[in-house]
Amino acid sequence: MASYPRQARERATKVEEVLLRAVSKQIPFWEAARILGYSRQRLRRVLQRYRHYGFDGLLDRRRGRPAWRPGLTPVSNSPLPCVLSLLWFLRINNHRLPLTCLQTAIPRQ
């Protein structure tokens, strides 16, 4: 196990404790998901990772790296980062964007 922050190890210990209680049927599976703030499907995935990797599977794999998001690049003269950011927002919020909007937003060179 690599060196993880104390808080990450404490969180993984709590997850392990609740997970083991659910597996041993001391508490219902849905109750374990509620305690941890997970959906039942997310808890099943965590359990699968725990069975495969052990305690290390419960630790946060991101290790402090922020999630990649388009549009967070340095500002340039091109409208492309702005358009990518708009598309990312629309995709997250399940909006449909007509192709004609893209054709007018990106200038031809």
C-alpha cells in the first residue's frame, strides 16, 4: 500500500467496516449503502473491488488529481475551448445540440 493521507485511510476503514457488516448480514445491503452515501449499485462495485484488491481497493484511486474537464485550458484567441466547455455542459445535462450550432460556432480557416 502506497502512502495515503490519514483521512483517506480512515474513510477506507469506515467503508470496510460497514461493508463487512453488510456481507455478514448484520445490516441490510441498502442500509449499508445509505450509511456510506452510495447507491446500491455503487456499493456492489466497491464490494467487487474489495474482494479483488483487498483493503487497497477501498482507497481513492485519484490520489489528489483533479478530474479532467474540457474548457479549463489556458485562454487563447480560438473559440474552441469555449465551444468544448459548452458541449461538455450540455452533455452532462442531457441536452441535445443541433449540428448547425456547431457549424456556426467554429470559424473556418
